Amino acid sequence: MAQLLIRAQPGDVITAEDWNLVVDAINELLQSGQTNGIKIAASLPLGSELDPIRIGLLTQITGQNFGFALGQSKVTFEQLGNEVVVLRQNMLAGSSDERLMFIMPAIPGITPVGVTSTMRVSNGLASDTRSVVVKPVVIDLQGDMFVTLRGDTTPNPNPNPVQASQAASLFYRFQSAINQPATFELAAEVPAATVAIPAGFVDTIEFRDQGNQVISNKRVELGKNETRNITVRIPSVPATFNGQKFTLRVRATSGNVTGNDQREIPVGTPVVETDPAIEMQQTTHTVFDIASGQVDSNTANGRLDGGSSIFLKVGKVIHVPFNVRLKEAGTYNITLEPKPSSPTTNWTLQRISTAATITVAAGDAPRVFTFAVNPNAGAAANGAFVFKVKRTGINTEWSKEFSVQLLT
């Protein structure tokens, strides 16, 4: 308790000690009003599992008697014997005795599932608490995943030709270009075949890692820019597929990032394998409005899903570029054609600043190939086409199948 004050007489000298007694008495009176009645009324975010407080984002606490005007406010987050403290000087403009505003600080060792913490607000003499859930800030996964059939291993598929009632393996390269490490779900699909697809056949298809071990959970973790070789193994090609064809789609998905490779595989007939001299890396696509020439970022008007499925409205055009290395001397032919038996009626397919034939010397510099696709009035509702690069005189090539679908 502050010492009782003595009234001054005319002519008395007021010393620092006298003035400090006055300050102490006033502070004691002010703080006595903070001792009782401090209360947390609400927080924003709520601090619940569905609306957690996020590290690095604005947090607000409302209530009464927080002691901000006296410089005594303090917010502490307590969990598992650790404390993270927000002091008065770290609170944002707009804070008051009834509202505290601050950026939620980091909690060492916090995992993506977050922690349940005791949030304690103190005014220097008393405190009030509330249990809250704190989680890291959510950063959406962005970027691309590229799934390509490898050209540096042969035969691919193995065996070539694929035989009915026998095992078959196809060797793929999965390449990520994403903003943060992610776990991708792997899937093999057979969307079409020239005969009925046996029940349960797709479920038998395996994914194997670089050590030829089965990836039982069909998941692969990839860094921001990482390449992983994975084998897709069919334990037994259905006997009914003999002399027929089936389409194999291999997909990798994490959040809204998907990459896939889709190709038709004849059974009993050799397939053209991938040329190891041709390196093609697909990059980010762009949709344009044809009339204005401006970029159209509205995915309802046009988009590329999974790296190989194009969706467009009439009046929109999509440009799909590839970074290219042609590693061997020779003449290369670049074609963009409808897939046999799947004509793209009234769809325009064209190369953009990409010649139909290119002759290169050994050690060719990197270059870019770009194609464009757009539907015209009366365009088929769906179809498919093949983008192909083939070296003259060589029985291998690089190719990728794209599907198209008209948006209305």
C-alpha cells in the first residue's frame, strides 16, 4: 500500500520523492480497478477445431479490464510446459482495455494438426483464461505434377508387345514443380478398352518404387522440385484383352494439383517406345479470350486438368508450352493430330511459334514447343488428340495424349 500523503504548505519544495509518492498512489488506485473483473468475452478466430487461431495471422481478444492503458496487458499461450508470450509492446494499433489485437506468434514444434493451448490474458494483477486450438497457417498447394513414360529404360513397356495372361510393367517418371513438399496419391485407371473390362482388374495394378518394392499405400512424398521413377505393374493382363486395346491412365494427385499420363496400349502388337533423345517438360498453360486477346483466368471458361484434360468454351483458346531438349543430331517432326477413332470435329489444333520440322546438331540448346487448341461453333462435345515429336529414321518417339471437352 502506498504511503499516506502529507498536504503541502505554501513555499514548500516538491521533491522527486514527494512526486513519486503521488504517482504510486495514483497507480495503486488505477490497478485496484483492474484486479477484479478482468474477463475474456470472445476471440476472433474462435480458437475452436473448426475455426482455430492461426500462426502468423491476426488474432483479436475482446473483454474488459485488460490493463492496456497502463501498459500491463500480456497474453500467454501455455501448452505442455511451454509458453509463448505476446507483450503489450507487440500488440497492434487499435488495441485497448477492451480489445487486444496481435499477430499470433510461432509455437516451436507445432505440427499441422495443431495444439490445444491455454490462452491467458493478464493485466498485471489478475488474469482470465480460455482453452483454444492453435494451428499453423494453411498454405494451399500450388504448381504442377508431370507424369511421363520414361525413354531411358527399354523395353518400355516390358515386355513389348504386352501379352495377354502375362505380367506387364511400364516405367514412369514423376516430376514435381510445387510450392511446398506434398504427398501424392497414386492411381491407375483403365477408362476404356475395345472389350469389356473384367471386374476387379484395375484393383490388381501395382505401383513399385525404385527398389522394385510395392508401394502398398499408393502414396509418394515429393519435394518442391523432385523427380521419382516409379513402375506401374500389371500382374496379369486379362486373357480377353488378347488382340485388343486398352487405355491406361496413371495419375498422381495432391490437393488441387494433379498430373497424369494416358495412352492406348495394344495387346499382342508392339508399341512405339519413348525416344531417350527427346526431353519434354510441360509447363504452365494459359487460356486466352480470342476476341480481346486477353488472358482469361476464369476456370469456368477454360482450364487444363491433370496436365492432359482440356476444358474450353467456344471463343477461348489454350496455349500449352513445353521446355524441350533434343539431345541427338537429326531432324525432328512435330505433329498435333486427332487421335485415331476420336476425331476432334471443329476443334482447331495448331503449333505456336513451333515449326513442323526442326533439324538440330548434337548438343542442341534448350527451346520451347507450344501448341494451341480451341473449339469453334459446332465443336464436338469431347474428343482426343496426340502431340508428338519424332526423329526421322528412328523407331522411337515422344508423344502425349490430350482429351478435350466442350464447356457450355
